Amino acid sequence: MSNRSVPASIGQAAQDPGSSPGQGTGSGLSAAAQAAAADPMPATAAAGPGLGPASTLMLSGRYVFKPASPKDDLLVIVRVDVDRFFPQRCLSVTVWRQIARTTAHVVARVTSDQVLGRHVRTITATVFYRDGEPQMMPGDRIVFQASGADIQQGYQEYALTLAIAGAPERRYPLVFDSAYFDPVDLEVDRVENAGEPALTYSTNAHPNRPADLPTETLSLATIYQRAGFATTMSPKAQVIPLSAAGVNGTWSTAELHDAMATYWSLYANRPQWAMWMLYAARHDLGRNVGGLMFDDMGANQRRGAAMFSESFLFDPPAGDPAPKAWRQRMLFFIMTHEIGHTFNLAHSFQKAFGTGQGAPGDPWIPLQNEPEARSFMNYPSLVSGGQEAFFSDFRFRFSDDELLFMRHAPRRFVQMGNNRWFVDHGFVAPELIGLQPGWRLDIRPNRELNVYRFLEPVTLEFKLTNISDAPASYDADALVDGHHLTVFIRREGAPTVQWRPMATLCIEERQDTLAPGASIYGTQMVSACASGWLIDQPGFYQIQAVLDVGLYNVVSNVLRIYVAPSRSFEEDRLALDYFSEDVGRALVFGATPGLAHAAVTLEELMRRCPDHAAAVHAAVALATPKLRDHKRLVAADDGGLAIRCDRAAPEAAAEQIAPLLQSPQDAADTLGHIPYFETLDRVAAALSEAGDATKAREVLQTSVATMKQREVLPSVIRGAEQKLDAVDARKK
């Protein structure tokens, strides 16, 4: 799918400026938050094995390139992850051009970390992951350098260098922005009958723990600070009166969603580095539910979670030596676990779910399950030896794979309210993606049944609707220009494949406004694309679309269609030539002279199977080049190039599209409303221009009558009637 969503944090003012590396913790938190977190940074940096000498001054954190000229719209964010807590020995770089709305993101593994020269630390890394526009981040080697004239004052100068084979290096001076990679705000509200939430835990409270586990009091903020986030606990946390839940003290999933919607209605309706936890007593389903990420419906997702204090999960085992401490630890563990889901983390044992059905070019690094991981994202009871074995070796952290994702994946994968839960860890199927607030995208065929004949191209209508209560801005060409629309297709039992248009138009963006409840429409033939035919075998298919609207993705319903088996030997014989790249292009662009072989195949299809639905598509493809003068680039006699012109032949085109006039309902079924009526309109216009007003009028009369029978929008019918009136006026 398309990865064009822009991380909201890029270019924003730092919310956690911190101090310069080497000068204290650099947390950037308020005094109250620091006191609650009580999480000092490590005193020295740990050099990775085999990487050579490294400075003991801390470097991990976020760095920003700020252009000297206000006309330069290039923004660069560098995340350095080489020391502090649980270093992953990685650098990640996000590049963004604001005007063009293009972005690139790379992650690189550190291969060298040394002090070269006086007070100059050089870190070299090799790129192993890419996302976005490749030309914005070429090359495979990244060099991060820190230096300072007076090393006692810490480093003062930073730079990023991109090494590009065969081209000059690109160097960007950087400014230290934060000791953390991103800010995040956590709010925990509790229902009055739920008791006190476990926001802290003393690591020595329970005897079952690693022997060398440091004795300290951890908080939720501490855990996520160590994961790389400048974490603050919202001062707005409150106790919710029980009456807010209705007549009883338990909560249904629908109630939880409504509560989430109410909460987030108070804030901007967009992705944010913020999440909300509701601490309640019990779910309607009973004590077997311990917590859930209930923000999985509708729009901005992964922003909220809930947990239930009366769940069986918090019942200490019989005979436990410290039952109160056991319960406190488990409450703290589950709360951290549920918050982890809002960072798009899956369960340790479900990371590879469905990867056998993944689409090519999975957005994030393919993941393996970690069933024995001592991670907040695992279930302690599921590891070998059960919860006792788990906590005896649990160090209150996330796994390395999880930290790599949280710190270095494209931020839309991680940020709350952005891409839907677990989609971009290893894209398995688009039905896991959610909808964008304010918009709805529907895909549908304009026919009664979602059943297609063998050889019949699948043409779908895309309907984008403004479902908000205010006018909304959109790109007027979003459904047709090739930049914004991606379609995923999966034949049941086969891998998911990605459809992209045959041509992508580089055009000026035309912003328009859509009123509440209004819709725009577009049509695409999705059976074939530039990579070949995607729907060319009998069977059931599932289809879903993703549309880039503004900065985010809007995802459609899942449409299930059925392609019937071949009915005859003729169909089987034609299929050998029909399912070719040239025929696919001819069906999209028309059977132009440059697609002569495809034209022969389509003509044979019409001759051998004249009543087949595919013959209607063939007729349109063959008629299209005849509707206008067609230029051809040819070799001239002098060895150069010349342009030749094939003159329009509207009368021949009208004869070619006879099936559209003879059986208009069947033709509209297979072509779809937009292609059917557009074809008739173009044929009528060409006939009128050629002086054949009588034939043009017949075509438009068929068009208007079919529109009324199929209950097309009145505004569309009025437009067709006006064209008919214009032909009548010209005829007079």
C-alpha cells in the first residue's frame, strides 16, 4: 500500500528540548513529571562489541536539520540510538519536503563508533530499511558526527553525512533537539468503583525476580522513557463517577468506544503522541477480560485502552509468598502492556501472524514470533514454566525487536491515531486497516451481483464521501491521477497483490471542497495493472482500496467478488493471448496503433464470443482510438523521427460500440456507470463534431434513458440532457 502519510512530529517544535548530550539527563520534563518518573539516565555510554573505542558522553536522542533559508522546505530528523537504556545500535533518518509532501525514511545499523581526532566522535551505519521516496535518501551509508572544542561542556556541533556512490556526499549540520525520540502524553482516568490504578511498582516488592535486578521504583513514565519517549503523565487524570457508565458498574465494548469518542472529541481530531487509559472495574463479559485496546473502530485508532481491576488476571496464585505485591506487579504489567498496543505493538506470540499471506514490499521488517520473550508484550502464563518462570527473568522492558520498531519505524506506524493496529509490522492483508475520520471510501460494482464471467474485466466504482459535519478539503483528482489510490487484491488461498494504475499523472494539485454528506466518484479497471493481470483465474477474490487524502490514508470496505470458470473451449483458447500486458493496456488506454497485437486479440474476441461481457470492453477499446485524431511517432526517411496522424473516424467508432446501444443495461453492468456514460458522451461529441447530429442524438438519447432507468444522480442526468439539447440546437 502507499506510504505517503507524513509523521506529525516532523517540523514541530520540540516538546521535550532537554539539555545537550553529556550534560545531565536531558529529559526536558516538568519538575513534577521528573519527580514522578525518577529515572536518571545512565552515566556512561556502552560501546557495542567490536565497534572500537567510543566516547563515554551520551549521544542518543533526536537531532534536527534546520535550513538556513526560510525558502528551503527540507526538514531532516535524525534519531541516534547508541547508548542510554537498551541501545539498539541504530540510526534512523526522516527527510521531508513540505511543499511537495514527499518523505523518505531509512534505518541503518551501526558498523563503527569511534573517537577520531580530538573530541570528534564518528558513528558510521549501513542502511537496512527504506520507506518513502528513495531519491530523497540515496546511498547506503550514513555518518553521524559529534564534536566540541571543550569536551567538558559536552558536544556542541553535530552533522549528518550521506555517502552516495558516484556522487558528492550530502552533509547536513544538525541541532540537538531532545534526549528522547518523541514526546508522548499518557492519561489514566479511573472509574470510581475500580480502585486505585497501579501507576508505580517497586522492583523488590516480590521475591520472584532476577537476582541482579536493580532495586528501584518504576512508573509508567519510567518504562516509556526508557523505551525512548519523553513521557509525561497528564495532570488532567480524574475519577469518573459511576453514573457515567449507565445503570450498572460494568462496561460493554460499545460503551468503551463511546467513552473514547467523548474523550477525544475534546481534542484535535488527528494523530497525536497521546493516549488515554480507562481504568474500570469489570467488562460486561465478566472477570475473564483483563484489558483491551478498544479504540479499534472508526477513525484515528490506537489512541485508547482499557483495563479491568476485577479481572481474574490479577488473582494471585494460591500459596504465593507475597500476594499483594504479586497483584500490584500484574496490574502494573497489564497497564504497560495495554499502553504498548497504542504504540502499535502486537503480542510477542502474534508478530508473525499471517506473514505467509503478506504482500510484496511489507512496510516494516518481517517479524518473527517471540513466544519466550521476557517482554511487556508477552503473556507471562504462556512461556515455558508459566508466570513464575517469566517473572524470575523479567527485567521490566520491551524486547529489542519492539524497541527497534518503537524508536525507528516510520512514525505513522507508531504514533497514536495514525496507521491502524499492527498493520505496518508486516502487512498481511488490507482488511486490518481502519478508516480515516471525516471520510468514507466505498468500492462497488454497478451491478446486482458481484459475479464476473471468465475473461470479463473487473471495473469498480470508488466513492469518497465526506462523513463529517463540516466542509472538507480534498484533491479533486485523487481518484483518477494515480498518485493517491492503491488497491489490494487477494484471490482466496493466494497471496495479496497490489494494484497500481497503468499511468501516474504528474499534475498540479487541485484542491476542492466537499460539503458534508457529498461524494465524488471514480472508476478503475482493476483486473490488470502495470505489473500484469491480477484477476485472471476463476475463484473468489477480496478487494480493498486505500486512498491518500491530505496527509493520511482512507481505507475502503472489503469487496468480495466471484469469477466464474470458463464456459467454452473458445474462452480457454482466447485466454492464452488475452491475458497479456498489451491487452491489459489496450483495455485501459484503447487499442491504439502501438498495441496492434492487442487489437487483433480483441477483434478475435468480438468475433468468436460476441455476446460475452468481455466483448463490450473490447468494443470500447477498439473504438477509442477512432474518436479523435491520433498522433504516432514514427521513423522518418532521413533516419530521424516524425509525427504521423491517424484521422478520427467517429462513424466507425459508433459502429464499433453498437453493443453499448443494443444492450445498454448489460453494457452498463460490465463497464460501470462512469465508463459507460463517458464512452457514449465521447462518441456523441465526435459524431456531432463530424456533422452527424442525427447519430449523435441517438447515442445521447440512449444515454439519458439508461441513466434514468439506473437511477443515476439527477445532476448527472441534467448534464446529459443539456448535451442532448445542444445537439438538437446544432441540428436546427
